[in-house]
Amino acid sequence: MSGSSEELIRFCQIISTALKSGRPLPDSLLAMKANDGKASVWCRQVGKKLAEGGSIESAVKDLEGFDPVLARLMPLLGESRLIRVLETYTKYLVIVESLSQRLAATMAYPVLLLSLLTINLLHMNFYLFPRALHEIQAVGRMPSITMRLLYFVDTNFWPVSLIIPVLLIICLTLMVKQFFLGFSAGGTIIGMLSGMNSIVYQQNAARALSVTGLYLEAGYPLERALKCASDLLGPVDLGLRDAEAALKQGNSVQIAFSRSKLLRGIYLDDLSGDGLMELLQRNARARYISSMRQAKNVSVLFGILMIMVAAIFVLSVTSGFFDTYYWLMWSY
């Protein structure tokens, strides 16, 4: 779990526990044991601000690195509702973090394997092949086929010897870049080929639905809840702004939802506040389950694919070593 998500989950848990205790919130937060974590710092700052007579809104506004979703929720809630929303949001954070960890682990396998393959190829080029080629040329024999395919350091074997290392470097570069940048920036070639773009779409869809439901539970009208959720998603808002614009124009919820790529497939059987909130949360859970299932399948597929790639390369390396070895033996 990433540090920021872990601290935010701890903060939600601390606030929920403090509210359930029945004590005044400032007293509970100021009485907690201090540590160096962000959650502890946030709680003490909120407690101090409230004890001085400040509002929750001003308290969370000054918190460095605080979550924007929670910052908008907390000032609007009464204590009983705040407990329920915090617990819901904590579950949401845990699910999102679990999926992020699975995606990161899935990407880590090919990065590690391609790195090891690159190191082995470099070792052969700078250690094995130069010595073998010297011996082979000394007795007037031709180098093995595998050497000609893999020995890219010697320009005499170009361009054939460049094919495998160039492909390997390109794949490794793309995988490393994808591993560190993640998929939050949108669709990528690696994501399209691996199926991860679809997983990220499902995750963003679930996130939008879940956050919209949270804002409804906090007492926001649907129009503003959609705007806050679309602001959170940024450029990839899945049509939430179109639905918001339709509501501003006085259209019904059904028409507004039909304008959104995300919302048009939701069957509106209950348009009351609680019914709509539950409907959005139910659809969000379905999206999360679907994305986790897809991530598991992609992880298995990546594992099989990497085993096959490793087997092929090990075969090539073994062939390159033993072909070269026997080439030398036959030369005498």
C-alpha cells in the first residue's frame, strides 16, 4: 500500500473512532498519541483548529497533501453521517489500493525478466562472444548462427545481430516507463496490448460512481456531486460534465444520464436521494469486481507470456553458449 493511501485510511479510521467515542472531537484528536505519520499530524492539526473555535472546513483546508475528496466531504456532514461516509470511503480506498498493487505487481514481472535478459545478453556480448570469436577466427572457422544473431557489439554482424537486442531494449524501455508512470495518464500501447487499459477504465468508472455516491450521501445535489466527481477525474471524466450540463439545462435525470458514457447504462429504478446513492454504489462495486477479475486474468496471462519469453531466450542463450563451445571444439 502506498504511503499516502495508508495515511489517508488511518486518518479516516481515527476520525471514525473519535466520533464513536462520544467525546468532543477536538479532545479526542488532541489526546491521541503523536507520531511522525501524516495521519497523526493531520488529526492533531484538525483538533487544534477545532479547539480554537475554527470550523472543520478551515481545519482541513490547511492540511498539507490532504485528499481533495475528503476535504469536500468533511465540512458538510453531521457526526452520524460523517461516520458512515468515512467508513464507506475507507472501504473505497482499500479496494482502489488493492487494485493498484495488483497492477504494479503485474507490471513488475516483465520488467524484472526483461532486465535479467538484457544483463545476460550484455554478459555474452562483452565476455563470452569476444573470446570465442577470437578462437574461432584463429582456426579459420565461421561463427555459429546463434552468435551471428546475438553478437551485436561486433559491427560485422550488423544488421542481423541488432534485431533481438533492439526489440529487447524497446520492450524494456516501454515496460519500465509504464511501471513508473502507471496507467492513470490514459491509454497506452502497452495497456492496449495487455488489456490493462480496460482495467483502468473500469477502475476510473468505479471511482467516479463511488465518489458521486459519497457526495450524494454528504448532502450534495446530484448536479454538484457530478461536478465534484468530474473534477476529481480530470480530463478523463467519462461524460460526467455532459450529464451535469444536461441537469443545469433543466433536463430530467434520465436524460442527463443518457448524455454520459458512464451513466447511460445505469437503470434508474429509484430516483430518490438514497435510492440513487445506493444504485451508484452498487454499480461501483460491480465495476471494481470486474476490474479485479480482469487484473487477475491479465496477471496470469503475463506470467505465462513471460515464462515463454524466458524459455525462448534461455534456449537462445544456451544455444549461443554451447554452439560456440562446440564450434571451438570442432575447430581443433
